[in-house]
Amino acid sequence: MAEAQDQQDARSADGELDAQDAQDKPIKQRKNGLYPAVSDELAAVMKSGWADTERTGLTPLPQASFAAVRRAALSARFPGERIVVPAGNLRTRSNDTEYPFRASTEYVHLTGDQTQDAVLVLEPLAGGGHEATAYLLPRSNRENGEFWLDGQGELWVGRRNSLTEAEQLLGLPCKDVRKAADTLREATGPVRVVRGHDAGVEAALADKVTAERDAELKVFLSELRLIKDAFEIGELQKACDSTARGFEDVVKVLDRAEATSERYIEGTFFLRARVEGNDVGYGSICAAGPHATTLHWVRNDGPVRSGELLLLDAGVETDSLYTADVTRTLPINGTFTPLQRKIYDAVYEAQQAGIEAVKPGAAYRDFHEASQRVLAEKLVEWGLLEGPAERVLELALQRRWTLHGTGHMLGLDVHDCAQARTETYVDCTLEPGMVLTVEPGLYFQADDLTVPEEYRGIGVRIEDDILVTEDGNRNLSAELPRQADEVEAWMAGLRG
């Protein structure tokens, strides 16, 4: 990236560009700068000769109408209260570089917008309901030099939408976010804010909010995402389809991964995620050999060896930020050994039982219990646990090798709806529109002396993204084969 050596220190005490400094006198130069202070002549040259790029007649974002429905539900839940939902700010990675910005889930869900520093405010109306306003950064100011002197100016990081353009895209009024703090400080009456994303917004509201009310808001917004609308289901299907293509990409280059490391697998999948979406939805787990027994192996720096298994847990995040979450465990050379297949088939059978338990009217916990029962029975059958299976399940003894829950809600977050109440999530009854993962696994650690030596270092997980439908379920990631024979045939076709 370009060094920021020619950005001038032209900010006033409150962090905004000082137009007087930017235009009427030489600007203090950064210590490591290569260029002299800005002359009056240069400032004048930079202000003029730019084409008008304002766009008109823009089509609203596909999710704009759905976001309006979500805001209406939020308005109905908290009548007479001001609701503040920030998008968040850039986070420093090191020195003067930042992590790629990812807007808060709550803000994206309610607006469809993804711009940094933005704030959604729902102002209560005297006659009931709310007026929603998105506070955004407008176009960079060319008069005071912000567009080329500021590190977040448009010549540095790219063009922003004007407020008028944003109104057309989002379908709601938009105002300058630099005025938001003053507006919020003057607010009266009850206020709730989504915390943890924008310290400046929280400071402006410090004497108006309470932790208890804000926690209630967070819970409601999490539960608002439990049932996906048509737009969300379409985006999750798109994410799964791209993810399937990413897995195919990986299979095609496993020979090159063997010559390098798990990082070749990670990079291969990442390319598909960036080409067809925004990013990966979470750190890809590219766990070869014994690394497959580590649940969240994201170092991805180990060897890839023929004869061992690759546990690939990865998901493409769409441009609208909905993510897939899919796992396949693959024989690196294309063929399972008898023991690998035995363990794989047990996990497949457990997953199949779990998927069959996903249907409207079923308890959320049913799919977990169905999968765990199969795995407990297998562990007893193999002599690794003393039966019967009912005893194993009652004492949860299978957890030594199953380790984790069998799934979770999925959406804008890979572990979506995480702040929902227990009674509305893990103790809920499944309803059409819910999307969840089913992902049982067996993990025999390399140093586990309680299992035969040949088991040690083998980890298997199979995971799919399941939509609850009116009459059962639909596997959104069904494009990827699951059954062992089908996996081997699929790999052979891709590598042939």
C-alpha cells in the first residue's frame, strides 16, 4: 500500500480537518514526510478541475425493503424510546494500518449498509412509531482538502456515496455522521444503544443509557435474526454454492498442498471467497493429519500428507455479509483407509440422524441428541466405552471424543443469534425460516492413551447448513457429497 508520508497533519483537536489550516497557511508536515508543506498555489490547484460524479436514479439495495420490515419490528418492540445502532469504526492492526472494516451485524441487518463510522438512529415520534435516519460520512470535502490530505479521504481509500446517493440505496433519510454526537447528546427521554462498536457514540450517550436496557436491545436484535426472510435465505444459499466451489478448488490442488502446507489450502479457498464474495466468514480451518483433532485449528501451517485426512471447515461470506459454514473431511490421496472409513461412516450416520431431526415443531435440541446417540452407540460398539449407550449419554462420557455441540444458528454471523435468550434459542421449537448447522464429529487426540494406537491423530467432522422448511428441511450445502463412496468418486473426478 502507498505510504502515508504525504498526508498532512491538518486535524483540529476534535479530530476533524481544520479548513483554516488546510487552506490559508502552510500545513505542519509529518515528521517522516517527503513533501514540503502545502503551498497556497497547490491548495488552489487541488480544489479545482474535478468532474461532478454525483449519481442519480439509483436502485435500492435488494435488502432495503427487508431491512425496513426489520426496523418496523424494532420500533414496535421499543415504543417511545430512541434506538441507536452504530456500524463501528476502523480497528488498528499495527501502527498506521487497519484491519479491513466489517460493520456490526446489528447495523447491517437493519440497514443493508456497510460503511464505517455510520450510526442508525430511530427517533420516537409523538404519534407513535419511529423515524429512522442513517448518519453517514458524506463525500470528502474538496474545499478544505480533506479528500487528499486526510488518511481516510477519497484519494486514499476510494469514493464514498453522497448522502443523496445513500438515501436512494438504503431507502431512508441520511445525514452527516459528524453531527450525530451533538444530536445524541441533546436527546431526551429513554435511549438504548448497541454497545461495543463505537466508543464516541457511547460517550455521547453515557448519561442517558443503562446497561440493563442496552442488554435488552442486544437480545432483541439477536432474536430478530432467528427466522430468516427470503432475502437472507437466498444469500445463505449463494454462500453455500460458492463454498462448494471453493471446496472443489481445494481438491484440485491437494497435490500442490502436499508440496507446501495447509496454507496452500487456506489460500486456495480464500481466493474463491474473495472472487465470489466479500471474504471468508470466519478463519478457515485447514486441518491435515492430527491437526484435525483440534477443533479450531486456524494456524494452518502444518504438512499435508498422503494417507492422512484433511478436515476443511470453511465458508464464503457473500457481499451482503451472510456466511456459509461447511465442513468436509477428505482423504488427502482420494481414498479412505478401512479405519478412516469406519470413523467417517459413524460420523456420517450421526449427521444423517441429526439432519432428519430438523423439522418444524421439533425441539432445537433434538438434532444434537440424535447425533450424540449414534456416536455413543458407536463408541460402545468399538469397545471404547462401557455400555449401554443410555448410561454413556446420561453421564456424557462420549464427550471425550465428540467434544462440542452438534450445531448452531447461522446467518450474518457464523454463530448467529448468540445473544438470544436460552428459551428462544437452545430451548426453542424449530420454525420455518431458521437456518442451523448440523456438524457432529469424532476426535481422537494424538496423545490419547485410552484408544488403540491406530485411532490416535484421526479427526472427522461433517457439517452442513440446514434450512427449516414448512414440511421438513433443505440442505443448503447439499451440492457437496457426504457419503464416503460419493466423496471418493467426487475427488477422483476433480483430480482426474
